[in-house]
Amino acid sequence: MVRIMMFEFLLLCFLFFLSCSHLLLSSSSSFSNSTKICPHGQAVALLQFKQSFSIYNSSSLDCYGSYPKTEYWKEGSDCCSWDGVSCDLVTGHVIELDLSCSWLFGTIHSHSTLFRFPHLQRLNLACNDFSGSSVSAGFGRFSSLTHLNLSDSRFSGLISPEISHLSNLVALDLTWNEAEFSLLGFDSLVQNLTKLQKLHLKGISISSVVPNSLLNRSSLISLDLSWCGLHGRFPDSDIHLPKLELLDLEENSNLSGELPASIGNLKSLQTLDLSYCQFSGSIPASLENLTRITYLSLDANHFSGKIPNVFYNLRNLISLDLVGNNFSGQIPPSIGNLTNLYELDFSDNQLEGAIPSSVYGFSSLSYVFLQYNLFNGTIPSWLYTLPSLLFLDLSHNKFTGHIGEFQFDSLEMIDLSMNKLHGSIPTSIFEFVNLSFLYLSSNNLSGVLETSKFEKLINLIDLDLSNNMLSLTMSVHSNSMLPNIQTLDLSHNNISGMFSWNVGKDTLGRLNLSYNSISGFEMQPWKSMQILDLHSNLLQGPIPTPPNSLFFFSISHNKLSGEISPLICKASSMKILDLSHNNLGGMLPHCLGNFSNDLSVLNLRRNQFHGIIPQTFLKGNSFRTLDFNSNQLEGLVPRSLIMCRELEVLDLGNNKINAFPHWLGALPKLQVLVLRSNHFHGQIGFSKIKSPFMSLRIIDLAHNDFEGDLPEIYLRSLKATMNIDEGNMTRKYMGDDNYQDSTVVTIKGLEMKFVKILNTFTTVDFSSNKFQGEIPECIGNLNSLRGLNLSHNYLTGYIPLSFKNLKMLESLDLSSNKLSGRIPQELTSLTFLEVLNLSQNHLIGFIPQGNQFQTFGNDSYYGNPGLCGFPLSKRCTTDEIPYPSPEIEAKFESGFDWKITLMGYGCGLVIGLSLGCLIFVSGKPEWLVWIIDKNIHKMIVRNKMSTHRRGARIS
């Protein structure tokens, strides 16, 4: 009975509920169909706001599935039903406006109708383009606002301090705008917005220290102050943020300090990013308390010490990034507990030892970066068994042993370069159909590779096997392989014979086969080839005709013969052409000077070309380096070289060229000029150019027949060899990443090849000519000169005293001239001088002593019979202090007046005799009598000793 009554009661309640629901639905439907709850003024304000903007989809490119929400706002309809608008159901006031990703383009002015919604609680304008807008005072009028999102919308200028009046704000996101806080604006915001749970200011210029109060805001859940220009020291005080889940301080490069132990109090923390700051010290052990953390990034700081063994309980960790610090020691064993790890990056540290071998369960690990450390031993087996592994980088370590076979084919990138691995390349690698990047360079890998092995690597983009001991055999069916390959580097291996591998017909852009023993090369119809490096092989026969798309072609140091075909001039994109060190001959094609406006380097050194240099260098060319050294070219230097306004290096040495090209002094960037061993003769002559060769810092005119005086007008103009401030200049080599200039100079008595030319190196070599006359004093102004060689000429006169100013000089060769006089004592101040050669001259007197002069041997002075003293066996006839320099003597002689001297002598004699008689008669003053008596005694003793020594030498 009770159950029946209960059932009837429930049935009545259910029927009552159905009737009420029907009435409510009918009422609601009737209300919505007949009543607009949006006040008219608000609808007008929204429509005016809409009309102040243009609609461009490019304004919201970062949004997926975006659309123009305001396009659906229609006059006469209820604004509360409009897309992105939410109203209070009772009052009809607009309380939420979400126009994120709405393609809006325009400016929000301070008088915008946006600010007519005082009841607004949520405002989201993210991902639009409000260029020219600022976060103005109008945003501070929304007294009821709890959520404000203006991220990624191109706001700029100062953020109005009125925004700190939004005391009800729970979430503030201004990420990725170009706005900035005033000096105290950020502190005011932190102090007033006490309810904040989310504060995201990524990219906003704060330029402040981290306020202590911010680290004790118990309401905070998410704090992103990355890229904000924070500076100073991170507070050492305890951090009390019990609800904090995200802390991001990335890219505050002036924020320093240590990670406090109180970081372990943030037990709700899921993301910690301190990358690219200046934190130092060690990682606190309290990090083990962050059991909920999923993302930890401390990369690019100055953390040091060992990585603590704190990972036992951090099982939620997905990404661990410690790259670019100074960590040392071994990887802690607790790393094996991170079974959910997706990315592991310990690269660019000083970690050492073997990688832990007892690691299991990394089923999600996809990215492993351990490059640039000191790891050794063999690669652990577990790295070959990761089922999800995509990227593996162990390069620049000291791993040894064989490369093991991989068990899964998921890999997209393998980099094991710069280790000590040996053996063959594992066959499993050739099964990776998803592999895009394979770098095994600079190991000790060996074996024979058949090109057919690569047929499955259809997605391979970069292949670098350089600096190993591999050889290659061409398979019959090796054509059309590696259809997506862009870079192929097989340099420094044992590849020999004919190379005819047709790979990357449409995609290959860089092929490096240098430093092998390849004797034949079959040029393929590559459509995208830009860099082709075949230098240092055994190639014979004519030059292979390069593809027209090529901009770098080096086939130097081979055995090529024949002439340069004019077809090479069809490569109109060529920037660097190096045919040096071959057996090429014939005349140079006239088109070499003008076939490419982009041609920067033309190197034909050490061939057998004859005839004249091409005369057709056109205006607007890009030549930076022209090297025709060691050929049989003759005639004049072409006047059209004056068009090469970018020219830095001109090397015409060891040819048969005549007539000094004084007009080259007008080239504003010319730094290296080598004309040695040609048929230049006569006087260099004068230049009509006011300041010729102002950028020149290496000039070599040696082994010609120049005569007359040294060209003082040119020596005075070598500004690039004067007052170089090496402390404040960036030391770099001439050239670029694709080609670095080289030259051969005679310095320190030896012919030396500079494979790279440092931008601070300077030398002047006028040796082995017929120059005569005195050495100009102005050479002393070249105070940044490293080498000076004037040997084997007919120079006369003294060694200039101004040479004491050549403080950077390392080598000085004045040998085989007719110099006279004494060696200036002041040259001992040249403390960088390593080589000195003054032999075969007419120098006389005492050899200066001190500093570098103590290191020079007899060879520096032989052939000067008038010299004496160390290191020569000839002793000087007196042990007096060395004579003054000839210049000082000359100055003294030119200013000496005998009349004044005789007048002084006469007066002194009369006064001296009178005083002497007075002293001997009176015996006073006693002190003067005592001094005279003592000195007379010393003179007598010295005379006796001197007589005794002379007598001993005679006997």
C-alpha cells in the first residue's frame, strides 16, 4: 500500500514538472520572439564600433577557423543574439564581448563607442590588427571587468595607468603587443589588482625588477612575463604561490640570480620556463617536490654543477630542457623514471661519462638532443629501441664503437657527426622511409656504399657523410634516386673512379665531393644546383660545363687541361668561380669579365693561361676578388678594372704584366694588391688621385724592376695601416661563408701562404727591385704594420728614427741595401719584433741591446763590418753607452754654435782658476776640499788599472 501511494505521488510530481516546463518553454519562446532585451543605445554603440573597422582576413592569420564575427551584426535585430555578444538576461546590459579572431583592422580611439559599456565583465579582442591603438584610459572605465584579453592585436605605446583601476580583474592578457608600461605602471598594476589569477604580459616592455609582492600573490594561477625586459636580480625571498600552475620568465636576458630552494613550494606548478635569462648556481634539490610539472625549461642560462638526481617522482614530466648551460658530471640515473617524457634536451653543456644504460619504458620519447657535450663510451642500446623516436642528435661528443641497428623506422633526423664511431653504416638506416636528415660526418666510418641502398630514402633532404673513410660504387639502377635531396656532402672520403650518380634531379642544390680521388665526373641535368664543390680530386680533361643555375663552382686542385669554354659564361647566376691549381691553358675568354653581374670571386691561380687579361669589366659589377697569380699573362692591367668598385683583393703576381696601374688607387675598397714577380719597370710615378690606396693594407711589389725613390705619395696614403684599434674591432677573415680569400706573402724571411686573411694583418713588401735614395720618414706613420720588407734594393742613408713608432711590427727586413750610420737604440721599443734582417749594408757602431734585440742572432747583422757588440763576436772599442742615433747627432751638429761655446769656456776657466787658488790657500770650505780630494784619488786608481790592462793585452 505504501509503495502504491509513493508511486502515485511520484507520478503526480512528474506530471507537474512536465506542465511547468511546457509553460516556461512557451513563455520563453514567446518572450524571445516578441521582445528584444538589448537596449537600443547599446545596439547603436556596437554598430558604430563595427563601422570603425575594415575587415581583412590577414588581420587574424594566427587563428584557425576564424571568421568576421561583426559581419553578422544587423541593425534592427537583437544585439544580444549577435555573434560574440552576451547580455545579462535580466537587465539586457552587454556583459561580455568576444571579438577575438574577427579580422578587424583599424584603430581604437580614446572616444570609441567600445567604452560605452560600463557593465562589461569580459572583453576579448585578441588576434586582430589594431595598429596605431594604445591601451588607453578608456579600458580603465570597465569597473566590473573580470577578464581582459588584448593579446596579439598590435597595440603600441604606453599602457595607461588607469588599467590598474580594474580592481575586479581576474585575468589580464596583453601578450605579443608592442606596448610598454610607464616607469611605475607595472608596480602599480601588481599592487592594485589583488584578485589576479592569470597575468600574461609576454612581449610587453616592463623594464623593471620582479616585485617581491608578485611572488606572494596566493591567487595567481598563471604568470607569463616572458620577453618583458625584466632586469636585476630575481628575489631571494621565499616564493608563496600555492596555486601557480605556469611560471614563464623566458627571454629576460638581464634577469639574474639563483633559483631559490622555495621553488619546491610550488606544488601545483605544471610549467616552468626560465630559458634565455642569466640565472646561475645549481639546481636546488627541492625541485623533486614539483610532482605535477610537465614542462621544465632552464636552457641558455649559466647554471652549473651536477644535474641533481631529483627525477624519481617527476613522472608527469613531458619536456625537459637544460640546453646551453654549464652542467657537468653525468646524467643522473633517476632520468629513467620519466616514462612520459616526450623531449629530452641536455645539449651544449659539459656533461661527460656514459649515458645511463638501465633505462626502460620511454614509449613516448620523440626528441633526444645530447649534442655538444663530452659523453663517451658506446651509444646505449635503449636509444635504438625507442618506438616513437623522431629526432636523435648525439653529435659533437666522444662516442666510440659501432652504430647499432635501429628497431623502429619512425626516425626523421639522425645526427651522430663529430664523434669517434667506426665500422659500417647500419643497414636499418636505409629502411627509414621518413628520414629527412642524416648526418654522420667526421667519424671513422668505413666500408663500401652502393648507391642502390638509398632507394628507399625518398624523403631524405640532407645527407652528410663527409670526413670518413667511405667509398662509393655506382649501381646500374641508381638513377632518379633521392628525389627530394637538397644537400649531399661526401667530401673527405675514399671515393674514386667515375662519379655519375643522378640524384635529386629537380631538388639537389648543394653537392660537395671535394677531397676524394674522383677521376671523372658526369654532369647531370640538375635544375636547382647552386653549389658544386669538386676541388682536390684527380679530375682530368676539360672543365665540365656547369648548370646555368650555379652560383658557386670550385674545381680547383685537380688535373684539368684544355681551355675555358665560352659556354661557362652562360652561368649568369655565378658568384664564385674557382678554377685554380690545374693545368688549364689558352687565352681567357673575353666574357669572363662581364658574364655575370653577381660574380664576386674569380680565381684562376696556378694555371698556364697566356695572353692578356680580359678588358671588359663593366660598370656595376660585383667583383670582390680577382686572383690570376702564377700564369703567363702579359700586357697591361686593364683600365676597365676601375669599374670594380667592390674589389678588395687583386692578385696578379707571377705573370708578365708591365706598367704600374696607379689608377687602381681610386678603388675605395681595395685591401690586397699583389703585383710581385712581373715585368714592371721604371719609376712608379705620381698619382693624380688625392689620397690613393686608402684601404690598402697588403701591398706586394717585390721582384720587379721598379727604380727611383720609394713612392712616398702612396706610403703616406695607406690609412688602413695606421692607428688600427684591434681592441674595439671584430677580428674576422676576408670573404664570406662560401669563400674565404687567401694569399702568399714573404714575411719573417719565409714565403708563407695565408689560407685565410685576417682583417688586422698588414704588410708592405717592396723587396728585390732597384729602388734608391733614402727611406722616407713617413713609413713611421704606418704604426699598425706587421711586416715591412725593403730588402735587395739600392737604398741609402740612415735607418729612420721614425721606425720606433711601428709598435706592431713583427718582421723588418732592410737587408742587401746601402744603408749607413748606426742602428737607432729606439728600435728596442718594438716589442713585437720577431724577425730582424739588417745584413749586407754599411751600418756601423754599437748594436742596440734590450727587449727583442736580445733574441736576434748573427744572421741579422752579417755583412756590416762596422757593427760591433752582441751577438757579433766583434767587440766594440769602448764600453761607453751607445752613441746617440744619427738623427740626434745631426740635430746636435746643426744647432752647435762655437762662439757661444768659447765664450762660456773662457768665463768658466777664469772663475775656476780663481776659486781653485782660493781653496788651496785657505783650505775652505772643508766639504768641497774633501770631495775634490776623493775624486782625485779615484782618477789615480782608474789610471793605474787602465795602464795595467793595456800592458796585459800588449804582452
